[in-house]
Amino acid sequence: RQTAPTPAAIRAAKGGTPLVALTAYTTPTARMMDGVVDIVLVGDSVGMVLHGLPSTLGVTMEMMILHGQAVRRGLGASLMVVDMPFGSYEAGPETAFANAARLMSETGSEAVKLEGGRHMADTIRFLVARGVPVMAHVGLTPQSVHALGGYKVQGRGAAGEALIADAQAVAEAGAFAVVLEKVPAALADRVTSEVPIPTIGIGASAGCDGQVLVVDDMLGLFTEFRPKFVKRFATLGERAEAAIAAYAGEVRARTFPAEEHTFADTAPGETT
Ligand code: KIV
Ligand code: NA
């Protein structure tokens, strides 16, 4: 694909071929997935995955802007969405708009994502009316980890109805899609059939309208812990560790650099 889908096109993809989403935080990873996935999310997971933070709570606007700018340079054929970090949107619609506008204007992203259901509906409506396409995120919302008492499955049993109400509320408020994180598969299927916007699952169900994963998780680069919903499509972390160990060994044995990596005093035609 040569051009990025618009938020309206993503919304219209409800019920069709599943939407493919991945996170990215850097230019080279964005280049690898450009045009291959539908949606690239500059997730606030960047704080844990690349900066070693214990949760997403310490992620700042400045971090999201810096990584958003890096991703933008590698992306032209996938929709780019930037996460609003903790503290940048919860106080009210005006604050949320100021920060969403800053994220979009300074990174060039086409949309933002924020966490929350019914209690964020007024804010989503305010942003959408002012030109900010919004992706919502319900179920396990990691910025509320302390309020939730851990990274637990959400919406089990009687709590399922509240989760459906949350997804309905963000759809009615104008969100173009909604992430469903760590919810029972049957509940995700119900939300998918009852809510008119695409559901993007992570730890949800193959019946969702799309899926998202954290890129470092699915590449096997982030190995501090592994949620049940992560499938490692590669084990790049193990290969990187082996390469680093091999380099250390060759330096200590003086087998690297070899002659092919060094320069003669005179070398006709050699320019680099
Ligand atoms: O920050 C993130 O990576 C996310 C996705 C997992 C949905 O919010
Ligand atoms: Na996030």
C-alpha cells in the first residue's frame, strides 16, 4: 500500500479483514512496518520497553513527542497514532485538547489514543469536534494500574456489562476505534458485535476487528516479563545477546577486527 488509511477508513473497516496494528518507537522499526500494518501506535509502553520505567505512569509529553517524531520519519503508508501520557488529558477537555494538539502538531501524527470509557466520553467528544481523531482504550488500562490493583483481567462476570457500556460510550462520543486490553474472549466478541466501531484486541479475542501488540514483545526483544497474550514471533533478544557475546570474545582474542575491516596506508580507488 502506498498511502496511509485515514481514521475514517479504519472506522469503515469494521467487520472486514482484521486490522493489523503494532507499536513503534523508533525510525527503523517504523520503516520495517510501514505499509505492512494498518496502524502504528507510538504507545506509552515506550516508557517500560525502552526507558526501563516500572510502569507507564512516568511517561511524559516530551518522551511521546520525541518518539513520535522518530516514528513519523519512518512512516508514510500506515496510520500513525500517538498515546496521550498519564496526566495529559484526565483533568478536563480543555487540557486534553491542548496536549492532543501539541502531540499532533509536533509529531505529525494523524490521531491520538487515550485510556478510559464512560468517564472520558465528554473529553473524546470535545477532541473529535475540534479535529482530533481519537482511538479509545478500555478494559485493562495500564495508566490506572494502581487504582486497578495490578495488571488483572478486566470485565469478568458482572463487570462485563460496565465494560460494554464503556465501549459504547466511547463509540457514541466519536472515537474511530477502541482498544480492548486483557478481557475475556467472549466479552470481547460481544463488544465487537454490539459496538459500531472497530475493536482492536490485545489479550482479547481473534474475533475482534483487529489486533495490536507491543513490537518489542512480539520480536522477543523485551524479555523482563511476558504477559499471557504476547506471542513471540521471533526471539531477537536471544540473538542479540549471542552477537554481543561473540563480539566480546573476538575483541579479547584479537580476531576482530580482521584484515578486511582495516585500512592499508595506500589503497587506489578506496574512498570509504
Ligand atoms: O502503549 C501501548 O503499547 C498500548 C498498546 C498495547 C495498545 O497502549
Ligand atoms: Na498505551
